[in-house]
Amino acid sequence: MHARTIRNGIQHIAMVHWDRRLFDSLVPLPDGTSYNAYLVEGRDATALIDTTDPLFQDEFMEQLQSVKRIDYIISQHSEQDHSGAIPAVMARFPKAKVICSAKAKDLLNTHVGIPSDQLIVVQDGETISLGDKTLQFIYTPWVHWPETMSTYIPEDKCLFSCDFFGSHLATTDSCVTDEARVYEAAKRYYAEIMMPFRTFIVKNLEKIEKLDFDMIAPSHGPVYGNSAFILDAYRDWVSPQMKNEVVLPYISMHGSTGAMVNHLIDGLARHGVTVYPFNLEVTDIGKLAISLVDAATLIVGTPTVHVGAHPLVFYAAHLANLLRPKVKYGAVIGSYGWGTKAVEQIVETTAKLKLEVLGTVIQKGCPTAETFGELDVLAAAVAKAHKENDLISV
């Protein structure tokens, strides 16, 4: 995508990866993504904030053909999708100085191959003048790596936030035009990448909110011309407030667990509880991650495979444990043929969530009237817990 001006002297260079569908061989990308860099031309010097993924290196360098000088290359994050083209830019502009945070120095050496003696470390809050523009470097660690920093230009009221506030979204728009679409993409991005570091994000939000800016330029997805839009969303996502929602990942091999899940969904709905069921046979795991951002309760439904939980259910439980959502309550339901330790396995797998287990309903073979009665009791227990937390009014 050709470079677009987002502020006077600031160009947005986006390499749009329209057909990428998986990130880090893990994260689903239903809408593709972009790798954003920003060329900042001041009166006396020029800076390039981040580069691009090595896959787009040639296309990226074409965008810099008309640029006469680059004095500073700002590496905000060491992963290759941000810093992969730094060596090519250094070859084209050999006098450029590479700027990074203290913890990025080793990572840029090991991940991108930049010699340590060619890196200049800046401290938190340090500034560099481009003449009529000032680059201030703000350490924002654990969004989502320990070395990440943001760059702030006070004269233009613009914050270059790197992965912070990003969205995996391929679009021809340089700036946000469809807030609903970007909100969904940004929430997925937060859920899959940022949620495990929620406590750090709270601190980083408090830190950047002391700055005066009205534009946020992330390293993935479109630029936020209305910074309040994404700031408000993040405040909501990281807040301790939960919603009257149950997330229910499950799988059913012979119909027993499926019948139990359907009965429980109906029972929860009768109590006014919103349920998001995910049949793991066909689920986009990113949708599951999004639903975990606000939910109060996680209920896992699993048949038994070789005494343990079904592998896909085990994976979903393990993923929830890694993402560390603010979910408070848990339960396990399911079935088995001749023996099972599925409950123990799921409870152990989700240990970091420190869930209050509201019940377990495990049935040998097909569910009976007694099984459905136990599920009704579980539905009532979930509703009671939600009501006690002022999440439900019935």
C-alpha cells in the first residue's frame, strides 16, 4: 500500500497482508493483517518508526526510494514483523542510528542479527529532536514483550503505540472508518495477545494517559484518528468488571455430552444468563478468546478419551489458562464410557485462573432424568453466583 500522510510530515507506510490467516502458527487471522511503519520528517532530521515483516521487505524498500535521508530507525519491538527489514534499511541508509529500549538490544541482536555496537539504547522518557518535532520514548513493557516501547510526538499529538492498541485487519483505509469492524478486530487482538498481561496494560494505560495526544498509530491495523474510541475500549476490557456471561467450549463424540450441553444452555437462559457455546469441532478459537474477555463463568463440556478430557477440550482449557481472563467461576460437565479423570485434568489445567468451581456433572453413558436435574441445579448455582456479583437482576 502506498504511503499516506496522517499528520504534517508523518507518513503511514502499511504493508497489507490480505491473505494471511494464521499468526505465529497459532492465532487465527480471519481478516488478514498489516505491518505498519511511520516515516517522520522533521526540519533537521528524519526518523523511521518500525519497519516491516521480511516477507514484504522489497515492497517496503520501494516505498523509501524517494526518501533522501533517514537519521534514526526506531525499533519499538524486536519481533520480526516489526524489525525484520531493519538490516535492509541500514544498508540503504548506512548513517542511520538504530534506537531501541534497554531490553531490546540483545533481542535485536539475536532475532534480527543487528550488531550490538550499532544499537543506541534510549531510556524511558528520553527524547530526540528532529528540529521541529520531538520524539519521546515511552517504555510500555509487556504489550506483549518485555522490551516494547512507544514513541510520542507532542507537537503532533500523536502516539505510536506499536502492538499496544493494534488490530489484525487488512484494509485499504489508513485511518479507522468503520469503528464496529475495528472494535471486533481490536478485541480479538487484545484477547489473543494482550489479555495475559492485563495488569501491565493497566499500568501502561495510566502512564500514557498523562500525555496529550488525539491520534494513536499502532503497528497493526488502521490508525485511530479518534484515540478515545480505542482507549475507552481498553479501559473496559482490562477493568475487573465481569458480565453476566458463560463461555462453554465443548465437544461431543456420541451425543451424550452434546445433549447435556444443550440442556444446560436452556437452563442458564431460563435464569437470564447469556451463554456463548463453542463446539470445538468447528470453532474459530479466536472467537472463544474474545468471549473470555468479559465472561464471569467458564464451563467446560467434554467426553472422555483414554480416561482424560478430549484433546480439543484440553487445548481450549489450556488456552484459557494461558490467556488468564478475569473469569471467576468454573464448572465441568461431560460423559464417559468406563472410567474418567476428565474433571481432575480440566481443574488442573485451568489452575492459574483460580476458579471457584460451582459444580461438576459427569455422566456414565447417556444422560438420564437425574443427569438433567443435576444440570438444572448447576444452572441455578451459576445464576446465583452472578446475582451475588450484581451481574444479573433476576
